Amino acid sequence: MKNLTYLPSLALVALSFLVASIGGCETSPPTTAFTPVIPKTWDDAVMANLELPLAEPAYSPKHVSADYYYRIPVRPIYRSYPVYHPKHEPPGYLDQLRRQEPVVLWDDKGCRPPLKTEADWIKAGELVFDLSALVTSQGCISTSTNTTLLFRDPKWYERTGTPITREGVVPFYRYIIREKGQVEIGLLSCAMCHTRVMPDGSVVKGAQGNFPFDRVFADDYRNDPSAIETDRLLEHQLFHTPWLKPDPQAQLAQVTSEQLAAPHDSIPPGVLSRHRTRPDQPVQVPDLIGVRGRRYLDRSGLQNHRGIGDMMRYAALNQGGDDLARFGDFIPATVFFPGNKLPDDPTDPQAQLSRYSDEQLYALALFVYSLKPPPNPNLPKTAAQKALVQRGEAIFKEEGCAKCHDPKHGYTNNKLIAAPGFDVPNDHPAKEDIMRNASGTPRQIGSDSTLTITTRRGTGFYKVPSLLGVWYRGPFEHNGSCATLEDWFDPARTNDTYVPTGWKGPPGTKSRAVKGHEFGLDLSEDERKTLIAFLRTL
């Protein structure tokens, strides 16, 4: 049996969802005090142009029909409970959980949380944010405290670097009770990617998360080499790029568990070999705080964001909906389905498909839009600090940073900038938002283009990111090459002898240049420190 830590990756298989049985229900009377207008999440016409074309447009995803999507069962939300580091778990905690009755908080059969006001909807959206996409009996603790589960082994935390809160809670997992007496582990919630444990042990929801996904992948691959065949299939499902010749996965059938683990082991927290990327081309985990003002989603500007309906669709897709899409002749989810084809009947329990309801997705989007940054400890307090920040702001303006990172638009311009090697079509659907030179030709940033040209998230562009909240974020750059702002503004990073402080590169990389965005690299050391002091106040 595959161990527990494998499940964050396995959860992406077959829509990442497990159909759960219905237990007891908490209900609230209907109310008309707040009547939201809930968009339809899956509309065939809207889904057809939701994403920008891929750099290889013939392989842009063709999504399942609305009829198929809406026949997928709705996932119920169960009451869940915190997971503690084994050294901090209260005495008798698991015994108490085993005595709990299963309680459904929200489903499509009449259970729902109180939804009287907009604040109620936002609170309910937090339930969805924390909802585990996968609830698994493989992580079940039914009769005794099973200390063989890796997340209950203190050494696992040492090996993976998984952070815990000041209360000793692991905020990336939740315990779920679907059957009295069985304590299951819930994984792959939105919170698992977008929760950050700060140095003082406090938690920031919606931030660039710091759960060490890839180190957990690597630890799991090494811990259970008997599952090598499943692991190889999983790597294919998550990362195959069907148009690449030669195929980077051509030797997948021969690789060992150690060879699978190595590229994941090199990826630090805050960076992720997310599905549709590759372990040798990871991507920075996005910060969702302030996302309401962003025109495009993902570092490659992959998805349009024109309103709350698109945010709902983003959640539906990234919780596994795009695993059902066709990329040329490749449908990721079918790697694990009989006959390598989607089930004709998505309600078949053997298909193990589920989805959010439109109501749940709307609440989730409202919650994401409501997220606020934590209190900023870098705001100036003394006259000297204020003067320093003012000088930094002056440098920001003098260097022309505001042309791309406009304070009026949340320190971005919501534009796209082409990557080297991408020939932008004249009729590109985002042509109005593509940055251009004075001659009218598409402007290029000069950054490494591998992620945005050779993966299934690649559009040929990178979006201009917001600078809000850079004080609590990191690593930086689209693949997290630079751990800190000081590293990002270090002129040495453009040299081939540079050793990246974040993601170092594929296994065997000793040094490499972190190219692109050379703005600010010609400043004096004092000017760079002053500029960074200003940026940390944003």
C-alpha cells in the first residue's frame, strides 16, 4: 500500500477527487437576505476561450462538455479537524476523534452552512478553501495510533522540512470523519498550496504557500520503491508534454525510484512541479492575496480572469478538471482509467470523480477575493526609516519600475511579455495586452523561456507580476530561482557561474545564470538596499 505522503501527487489522478458517502448533516434555514448572482462554472462557449492558446496551439486543451461535467457528483464537505505534529498532539486527541460522528456541512442534497449575508458566503468559502480534494482511507487511523504513517513520524518533518504553526498544527492537512471510528487524512485542498507558515509560526491563508510538496514527493518515492510502476504512470500523467520531440519522458519506463526522486528533491518550498509543468521546470506557487485585480492567472498568464466566474473556473480546473481535457491525443486522467479512456458515465463510483458545486465555487471565489495581507512589520516608524523608504520610492520611479509595476493597478500593469523564442501571432487573442516596443513589435523580457514554451502551462508569455506582498513571499522569479529580493537584485545572478539561492536547476546543475529583468542591477549597493527597503513596505 502506498504510504500517506504519496497522496498529494496521486490526488491529481482522475480529477483528484474521491466520492464520499453522506453522513449526518448540519442545515440552516433558507434566507433571501443576500441573493448572489452565481455564474455557471462550466459553459461550453466560455470554456473554449478561457485559456490563452498554448505555445503549440494545436495542443491547447479541449475540455469535456458541460453535460459531462455537471453529471460528475458533487463532493460533500465534512467537518474536519486539525492535524498536529506528533510531539504537539494533545493527549487522547485521536481517541476523541474516533468518537465523533461524521457531519456533512455542505453538499447538494440539502446540507449547507448559514448563508444569510455576504459575510456568511465568505465564511462558507473558507470551508471550501480548506476542503480536502482527496480523503483517503490509506491514511486511516481506525483502531490504534498508527505510528508507521510518515506524517506521524517526527523524522519525516526533519527530512522534508514541513513547517508547523506555533500551536504545533500542520495547516496543510486535515483529519476527516466519514465513518465513526475511522480518522482519515484529507489532502489537496486549496489551502495545501496557498498557506504559508511565517517564521514566527503564524499562518497566512492565500499566500505563496511553503508546504514542501516536491521534497515530500521525493521522500515518498524513496520510501516505497515497490510502487515504481504507479510512480512512473503518475509522472507521465502530471508532466507529459505531447508535442516535444524527443520526448523528455522517453526513458520513463526504465528510471529508478531514486532517479524519479532526484529532480523533486531539488525543488524548495514555494516552488512546485505542478501538474502541466515538469520536475525540471517547476513554477512559483502563486500568491492569491489581491488576485481579484489580476487580469491573467498563472505565471504564464495561462487563464483569463474577467470576473468571479473565471475564478470559479480556475478552481474547478486546478482541482483536476483539466486532467479530463484533451491535449492533442493526450488526456491526462486516462493514464489511470481502464482502456486509457474517460468513463462514459462519470457517476460510476469506480470512476471516483467528484467536483465542487457552482454554489461552493462561488463561495470559494468570494473568500479568495476577501483575502488580506498580514500586518506588515516593515512599515517605517521613525523619521530615519521614513526617509529611507521615501528615497527607495524615488529610485523606484526614477528607474521606470512603475511603467510595468504601476501603483494604480496594484503594482502591475496586467500585461503579458513574450519569452525569447516565441513568435507571437498577429491575431493572438490577447494582442491588446501584449507589451510592445516603440516599433510595435512584441517586447521580450529575456528570462529563460523553457517553462512557458515546453510545458502544458506554457503560453509563450510571462505575465507582469504584482509587487504587493513581496515582503512575505519567496522564492522569486517564475521558477523560484532567487530566494530573496537581495538575490534578485544581485548583478551576479546573470553570470553563468552564479549558484541560484532558490531552485538551483535540474539535478547536476552546479551553476547557471538567472537571466532576464535586468532592471535595478546597475544600481549601487546602497541604492539597491534602499529600493528593497521600499519594496518591503508594499
